[in-house]
Amino acid sequence: MKKNVKYLGAAAAALLAVAPVVASTTVANADTVVGDDMAAGSTTPANPQYPAITLDGSVNANVNTSVSSLTSVSAVKNALKVSGVNGAFIAGVQSAKVSEQNNGGNAVSSLQEGKTYWVQTTITLAGLEANKTYTINGKEYKSDARGVINGLNNDGKGVFVAYSFVAQNPEAVGNPYFSFNGANIANGSFVNNKFDIPANVSDIKNIWTGTTAKLLARYEAANTSIQPATITTTDAQIKEQLANQGVSVADNGAISAKAQSFNVTLTAVNPVNNSLTATVKLQFNRNTAFQLYPMIRYENNYIQQGGHNFQQVPANKLAFKVNSPEAKAIAANPAKGFTATTTADGTSGLIDMHVLSNKVDASTVGVYPVTVYATNANGYKTTYSFNVTILPVAASNTRTAVVNYKPGYGVNIWNVLSSTSVAFTGNRQASGSTVTIYGEKTVNGTKYYQINKEGTQFIQAQYIDGETTTPSTKPSTSSNEEKVSGVATVVYNGRGGVKLLNGEGKYQSQVVKNRSAWKVFAKKTINGREMYRIGNDNQWIPAQYVNFR
């Protein structure tokens, strides 16, 4: 068995967290295993005919801790707690070493920040009944005539125990920091990236908000987790920074098209202790290549210039009820609301907008692609494509429901474009909030609830009071699972990890980290999705997030 494979059991489940695990000064819930397989991560169920002894390891360590201080006799005795049988105690330590989790069990001489280590030790237990078999964390051992378990009466082996911990830099705890594309940035430094100048000050926030955000602010908490820090820089503060650099900003936040270069300083604070802060600088430059092209606006907001898109027209601006006067007007002239100028600042006056393609049918519910364009006197052409949505008349039988997700977070709000396509709106609905459901649609087998009258906002049905995506089908149970054996390695491109489900398709609180590996016991299809069981019936992971071998 490979050393980096874990069995998801009670001890391992206690370590699962939404964010990646970081260093902890005290690891009270460390994995503790008995036997020669540290990769187990949990223990085998005890044989009920033998008395059960439990060993739990807890380590106080950081990057400044001497390895030798963790392997002394007194350190091992203090770290290991014996329970289950009255009078049992650790009488001696035959050997002990510290090894890095991903280093094949080789001993280390010092600790590095954020890495996981095992204390590996062989101990002697005493205070037991003579000549009696015991299970220690599920592994069977027999005591000798003195009531002792050691290497002399167990085929030359004492009780091998391994317990894990994560080394921490105590000076880093609580201090916020920024990272961009996964790389940490020194406090007060520039991000190693140049950004195009956006149309509006509010658009700058897209760099650290939304599902595609690359700039993150975080801090290391003392409870073995990485938590989000709060970016406190406001639009008003950004406007002030730009004004100090001679950049003109309109009252509505529009940045002058004449601006060629500026930088913005962001501040992040630890939300638990706002005296702990960090700053980062962003450099913005004007992409001059597209300035030869006409500027297309919608309701006077920058939309497109050449191949440079400033922003999308909000979907609700292009959604109309079937057979309504507005729907008929947009079908007749989908360029309505758009204007174009030869230059970005508009000083040269308006030029004509044209329709390149238009298939809008105001009498039929659906989503219709449209492309408009403008050409200036120099022959440069700017095109912009968008969707017009013709909505059904909302039914009167609405109902309210509660969004059920992780407290403090929200679920994605989507726009359903067709029976096979959805688009993220950039917004989220907070967990615990109440929504009105106006209807429902199914896209690629996933059920969505409409949560606004216009029919441009949908959330997945699984987040409404725990309802799954196919509630009309009875959830599959463990009775139809297929026994398989192998290893599932988590492959997940998002932040945090993958949430586990139970055998009925309901999401659980446990999360497994990206690139972690788990033993697989069974597979089955739950609500149309293939899943692997990596523990009990409350520990299923979707096959789409793992490599199975």
C-alpha cells in the first residue's frame, strides 16, 4: 500500500476543513495509527471479544521546535494518551523518530512551515492482565505473564504508533497576506501582472471578486485553517487615489478614456483583529492597440472597442416578456440602446450602429443571439455579440424557500440560456436567505429554480432546503452499490476542496482537499451521478472530481 493513501475514518474526518489546512501550534485531533501502516489515517474496528485500548497522539510543535524534543521518552509519554482499560500505561519507549508525511518515512532533523509530519515510535504497554489479548486502535496484541506488551512477546515487535502534526511559524499567525494566481505577494509590493484600464472604478473589484478572481486576501488562523481576510478599499478611496494621479473619474465611476496609466493600492485586514493589515499594489495600463476602433456603448456605458470588452450588457436589460411591446421593439431593432463613436472619449460624435445578425422572435420564448457593429471613417470595425431573452409570462403559483448552503457563503446565480447552457451572472444568493420561486428549468439534467420575475436569475435546486437536482426520483441507497477497490486522488480546480455526500445525495459538512488520496470501497450512481465511497455511507465523492486507479 502506498504511503500517501488514507482511509477516511473518524480520526481523519475530524481533520477535514473547507480551507486548506495550515500549521497548528497544538494538534489535538491528529491522526493516530497503530501498526506498520501510517497511511491508514484511522483504525480498524476493534474485535469485540477482546478489551479495546485507544492511543491518541497530541503534539505541541512549530518550526522552532527541536525534533529531539519530540522523540524523548518523556515527550512520547506526554504526547500519547492511553484510554479504554483501567491501569494501562506506557512503561517504555523502544524507539522514536520524526518523518515528513510525503518523504517515505525517512527521519528529519528540522521542521518546515506548513508541512505535515509523523512521530513514529515503538512503545511498551504495562498494567494489563497477564497472557491476555487486547486490541490497540483495532490491532491485536497479547500481553505476557507480567501483563506487559512489548517486542519480546509479540514476534519481536512492540506497539508501533504514529501520530501526525503540522509545523507552524507562530509569527505568521493572524497576519493578512495577498496572493495572485496562487503565488504569495510580499506586503506592500506590486502584483506581478499588468492590468488593462477598465471602463469603471467598480470594475476593478473584478480582480478580487467573483468566480474567476485571481487576487486573494487571506490570513493564517491559529485553529489550523486558512481564512479569508477582508479587503477594505472602497470605490471612493480608489477614486481618490486616481485623482491624486491626475486621472479623471466621472460621478458614476467611469474612468476617462484618456487615462494611460495608474496604480491602485489595496488594503486587507484580519476580520478578527483589524489592527493586522497588509497592502498590495496593482498597475493599470491602457491597451493602445484597440484605440483605433470605434467605441460601442450601451446606455452610455463602455461596452466594446475593437477586440477589447469593457463589460457585458446586464442580462436583465435584454430580457423581455413574450409578445410584449418591448420584445417586439427589440426584435425590430436589436441595436436599440446602443451607440457608437469614432473615439473612446466621444469627442468626434456619433456614428451609425448596424445589425450583423438578428433572429429574435418576440412571439416565442427563447434565447436569441444578436451581433451589432459600427465602422468608423478609417475603416476600423467594432462588433459586439449578446443574447436577447424572450421570457414566458410568470405563473401566479409562486412559493418561497430558504437557500441551504454553508453559513456565511452564497450559491451561484445563473442565467439559463437554453436547455444545454447556463451563464454565471457574477452574483450569489446568501445561504439562509429567503427567495421566491417563480418556476423551474432543467439544463443537462440539473434542475434550476427561477428566483426573479424576469426569468434571468436561477439557482440550482439542490440548494433549496436541501432538495436534490432530481427530486422526482427516489435517491439511490447503499443496497445497489458495487464493491470496488482502488485509490481515488482528488482533482479539483476551485478553492478549498470537494464536499462529500451521503448515500441519498445530500451534501455533508466534510470536505476533502485537492490532491489528497483515499482508498475506495465501492461505487454507485446517486441521482444520475457516479460516485465513489471512501468511508461510510456519509462519505461519497463525485467521480468527476477524482482520478481513480
